[in-house]
Amino acid sequence: MKKLTEKNILKEVLKYDGADDNAIKTALGLFKSSNQNLQDFLLEMDNTSCWNTGGGCLVSVLKLDNKELFIVNDECGIIYKDEDSFWDYDKGSEVMGWYIKENK
């Protein structure tokens, strides 16, 4: 997996989900002005929820238009085929993913 900033990860996910350039620009502007991390920012969007994966780990989950799930925590963001692919992880369950790089 590549290491990208949260902003670039959000941009990649929105492109993958079919957002047009104007929608991407608007979302990135809102993300920047929110001063939130990506995990918290996603919870402000439609089609999102927060899951407790156990052991004190929380993830933000965004359901994409194609029914795949973008799941992010403080270390990475990954698109999974579906909820079962996340919970019953195997090598083929990830569609694409990124490690989060700190903004500097």
C-alpha cells in the first residue's frame, strides 16, 4: 500500500466512487477547513457510521455508491468489497488501500 496524506486519500476515494471534479474540490475544501482528521471528517458525511472493532479500536465507515466500504482509522484507509470482507478478512478482500502519511 502507498503512503498518502489524508487529503490525497480522500481525493482518491472520491475519484474511485465517481465524484466529478467540482464535488471533489468542494469535499477537499470542506475537509481542509474542518481541521479534523479523515476518520472524524467522514462521520460528517452521509452514508457513514462508526464501528467498534474490539480492543478499543474505532473505525469510520463510508458506504460508497457501488456498495463497497471505505474504512479508515488513524493508520490507514482501505476500500473493502463489502462488510463481510472486512470482518472475515482474506487477501482478496481489499479493493485498494493506503497508509496515512502525516501532513508536514
